[in-house]
Amino acid sequence: MVGRWLLVAAGAAAATECPTLIHEDAGVRLAGYVVSRRRDVDVRDAVRRTWCATARRVASDDVSVVVRFFVGLDTVEGGDDAHMMDVTVVDVPDGPSAVPHLRLYALLRYDAWARRATHFLALDDDAYPFLDRLTQSLVEKRAMHAPAGRGVGPAISIALEDTFVWGYFMEHPKFGPWPFAAGFGKVLTADLAHALAAMNATVPLELGPPCKSVRDDGTNITCERACDDADPRVQGVCLKRVWIYEDNLLGMLLTPFRYQLVHDKRFHVVPGPPSERYDGAPGIPPSQTSLLVDRHDFKHAMGVVDFLEAMHAAALTGNYDRFLLSPEGVCGLERLVCFNNSRDEVERVAYEFTIDDRTLAVVFDDCKQAEGFGDVCVVNGSDPEGRVSLHESNKNIMHQFALDDCRTIAADVAAVGRAALPGSCGG
């Protein structure tokens, strides 16, 4: 898909450096570290124009936010922004496998750029954090916690303890046997960074040289073969000749420490068209309750700069539904399909999604019925895990998914329906 998103601000202001000086007397001192490719100056400029403007706006006697980009080595024709105060260049070749090295460099060397931070925000440059909401929660020491992974049950308000990791936690066998906060964004207390840095100073962490992943027999991923034979899309690092996914690395390193695990689905990805990524993180529409949104499901539909500027415009205007429309105006980036039913020639609306490699559709007469989907999507009382059963219309096949997924689908259907045309989904 081409063209700019509907909410991209015209004539965006020139980028200003992200704040780098911490207010040491503030009660909440949040240090955001962002991994980025050296050549993606336009993305860093978009961050500076958007949520770094929020970082400057929320500064007060109680809150201080600093942001720094960590980039690898790269040849950038015409120069880049390595000279700017908010950029640190790390001696590691650019590429997917540089990501874990950059993340750990930022944490293990926090003393050089955020010595007095109370909290660290780890995120990618294609994620949008709502810093006003995040910092307010940190000041109030409150968060919402839901069962980890793809669990069921409503989120509850909890008090943040002295030591915590706060984000979207995943439990996925492809990434490891323990729950870990997804890589696109998480908040951790500074004492965890201090502990890792102190441990590394005594006995250095073993990190293999940057190398791409290799699938040996179709099931196991290793790093023993030549990089030229590897999959360049996967981010990870080699430990004891075993490939560790980047998302799982920090979770693995923090596993021995005691910390409060806060699984908050307000850290989430934005739903989008089909992508190559199947990691169990459900797409949730951005809203007034979002704390951080990632755009990896949008990667085939829009660029990072458009995403950041559109998300910032949505945050400023409060119009999140409109954000979900594509430049061509198709119903919800192909998630909501408008078609004529061949049997009765009545226009209906179908919401399509995939479970277990099968594409299914929930069909509605109109958007009003779609918006009520959440009310009729009820728990299957015979299932002790509280899951919802879904039957395909033409085959006697049953799929089950968590109630939270049901609510996510309902929210997405309603948001896309409202965005496409008020009161109708259009075509």
C-alpha cells in the first residue's frame, strides 16, 4: 500500500533533539533507550518530533524523561545524526543481530547516560509510547495486570512494587520456557539495570559476535553455520553456540532476580494486514487507554515515519478510529471485508482473522451488529479455562481462543466500522 496515512500532520515541525539532561530531584526519572539503525535518521527525527515532544511537555518537579538512541556502525551516504547529543554509536555492525547488543550496551552502561534514572524504558524506534500516561502511572505507582501470556480474565489494578518489569509478557515455546516482556516496549526499575551491570563488571556476560540465525533441521535455530546461510530477519544473539531470540535474552538474564511481573495489555501491537510475524501478541486497536503501541503488523502497509506521526496526531486529537483507515480507504486494512452475500444479495460485513493457519470470518449484517459482538461473545461454560468456541460455517471444525481475544476482535471490528463510515462499513 502506498500513500500517506490520514492522520499524518502536514508541514511537521523541524525535529528537536530528545531531552538528555535528567532532573535529579524529580521523583520519577524515566530513561528511554531506543535501538535504531544508523541510517534511519528520518525515523529518529520523527521520534524527536512526536513522542519526544511529549517527553519535554511532561517535565515537571515530579517527572523527568530523557531519551537516547543507540545505533550501530553503518555507512551513511551524505552523513547522519551521530553528532547529536541524543545519539550513542556502539561498536557493533548494523543488522538484526545488533539489536540485543545495543539493548544490553544501553543497560550495562547506564552510568554514562542515565546514572540517576529510577526507571528505564526499553523500546524499538517503531513503537510509540504515551509518555504522559506512563509517567502518570509511575507517579501513582499503579498499573493494570492481567494473567500472563494468552490468559483469560479481566485485568485488575495493582500497586507497583519497588522492583518490577512492566510490559506485555509473552509465554511462547518458540522463544523460551519462561514469560518475558516483549521487545517492542517495557519499563523496568533501575535496580535491575544496576544488578545486571554489577554482575557484568564482576563476571562479564558472554555474548557471541553478531551473527544471523540458522535453522539446522527445520526445528532448531543455531548459530554454528556461516552467516551467509542465515535468515537475516531474525534478531538474536549466540550464547554457548545456541541461538537466543532477542526478545527472550533480557528476560532470560533477569530470570534469577526477584521482580514483580506486571503483564499489562495496554502495551500492545496495532492490528494490521497479514504479516510474517506469528508471536502470539494479539493486535489491539490504539485507544485512550493505550500505554505503548508497536507497528510491526503494519510493516507491509505503512512506513515507520508515517506511523509515528499518525499515532502522535491521534494522541493529540483523540481520534484513534480514523487512524485505522488505509490511504485507499479500504475497510480496515483488509481486516473488515465488505461484500454482497450471493444468497440474498444483502450487503454484509465479515471480519476475517487467522487461527491455527486457518482463515475464519465472523459475518455481521451491519456495523451496529458488529459493535455488539462483544456483548454476545460469551464464555463457554463447559471450558474450565474460560475459552470461547468458534465453529466454521461450512466445516465441522471448532477453534478455541481466549475471551480476551474475543474482546480484542470485537474492539477492532467496532473501531474499523466507526472509522470507515459512521453508521455503516461502506465498501
